[in-house]
Amino acid sequence: MGAGVVWACLGAVTVAAGLLGGWAARAAASLVGVLVGAGWLSPYGALWLCLAVVAYPTIHWWYITSGDKKRVLSYDKEKQYSVLCINGSPRKCGSTAATLLAVKAYAESFVSKATSKPIFKVTIVHASELNLEHCLGCLSCITRGDCPLSKSQDRFYSDLYPLLRDCDALVMSSPVYSLHISGVMKSLIDRLAWRIHRPLLPGIPFVAVSTTAAVYADRVSNYLEEVGLHIGCHPCGTISRVVDAGYKKTELTNSEKKIVLNMLATALTPHSHRSPSFYEIFKFQMQKGASRFVAEDAKFWAQYQGKPFYFDCRLGIIGHLASHSMRLFFTAAFALLAFMNSNKKQTKH
């Protein structure tokens, strides 16, 4: 076989690697090309390595899909999984509430053969009915772990927090009000500030929903998704609706059903079969690194020291390397920041 044929095979294998394995496979195939160009690897050896690059994602894909089949068969068929939907609109019969009703109808259409009952129980909570007090910005929840509003007459801790803490999947929604989320939804998120520092729902599947009569639905849903990430959730997609674009209020489109189905399937998936994104790993390591500045945060994050993620899951070699690298980076970065802050304080004195 001539060198030209070998290089043609290498090119074909590299393209296949890109299609099957994404950026990691392309990077590996490119590295092989560099090694051959430098004379450190023969073309024939490179061909075998590129074939291995293609084989790995193929085998990994087979392993994941076979694991998915096992996980669907192995979920607790006696359990009814809890899905919490929070309506951030002050209107209980508006477009946002109608979208949540559509999510509820779709989720509860899945029936367990073992119990003949819906696999998922969906609870819709209207934020406007919680009589939420506005956050005082006193930082008590962050620095001491308690909130002075917990003794007030609002129903955040009595009604919402237990449902939030125990849910198996979460949907947060808001209409677009003045270019952003509604006021009542912002009050609710502000009351969760300490759970952004100390994530409440590691790995809980999350969907963000927004509705608008014109624009900025994507901005709102993306913001809600970011909030979900900060409280530990696993993002499964966003639903952004323009209310006068022909949607039927009580039905989901096929693309919206896929997003909800992704959330429901994730709720049935054991942690050991999940694969968090690099951004989730990034958030995990960043929040853990920043915990050194608040004593209560440090106590919470102590349980995760040395761990690549909240729970044992399918990170793979690249995921473990990325998590370890991020941990080292944020440890060094926040240690440097703490040192600079201490020097500033000494200088002032």
C-alpha cells in the first residue's frame, strides 16, 4: 500500500471520527497526524490508531445505549415520581399556566404497567399564591444558614420548600415582563439565594419555560436555566413560546414533547448512568472553589472535596481530566484572590 493510499485512509478515518466522536475524536485524530508528520509514528501505526479513535466512540455509544435500555427496565416501578412545576406568572389562567398544564397532561400520560397508575405525579405551584416576602439582602441565609423571613406569614418554607426539596424533576416558568422574568418569580429566586451557594438539587432534571407576546422569551428561559444550573439541576432544555404564534394552549408541540420527555427519562435514570455536561462540571468545581470565602459554604462543600462531581456518574476519561483540571484551576484562582484580599485589608490597617 502506497503512502498516498495510507494518507487517504487516514483522512477518511478522521472524518468518520469527527462524525462519530465529536471534537474529542477530531482532536485525537489530528494529534495522530502531528505525530506522523514529526516522524514519531509510521503511517501504518497511525492508521491503526485512527481506527481505534473511530472504534472507541462506536463502542462507547453501544455501551451507553445498552445501559439506557437496562436503566429503563430497572427503575422503581412501584414509585410515583414527583414533578414540580412552578408558575412564575401572577395569572393562574394565562399562557404560562396553560403551558404547565400541557406539561402536566403529557407527563401524567405515562402509566406504569405494574401499578396501572401514572409514573409521574405533577404538582403545579402558583408563585403568586405563596404571599412571598421580598428578600431583605441581609445575607443571613448565606452566612448563618437561616432566614428571618422563615417566621413570616408567607408560604415559601411551609408550602414550596418541602416540594422543591423532594421533587424528582423541576420545571420553572415565567412570562416576559419588561424584558425579563416576572416580579413574583424574581422574589422566589431571591429567596433561594443560599441554595445557589449550597445547591439543593444535584442532578435533578430541569426544564425552563417562558412565554411572551413578542420578544425575549429565549432570554427569560436561558436565565431560568442558569438558575437551575446554580442550584445543582441538570438542564434538559427550554420551552419558549410566543403566545400568538398559533400554539394550542393545552397541547405541546413535538419539539416541546421531546424536551419534556428528556426530563422525564432523566428522572428515571440512576445517577450511575448519567453523563453531566462540561458546563455542569465547570459550575460544580467553580462553586466548590468559591466556598472557601463563607464558613457555611465550606461546611456544605466539604462532602464533595476530591470528587469530580456531585455523585458517581459516567464522566469518562476526558470528563475526569477536565474536572481535575478545573478543580486545580479554581483552587489556585480563589486561593490567590483570598491572598490579595488579605493584603488589601492589611494595607488599610
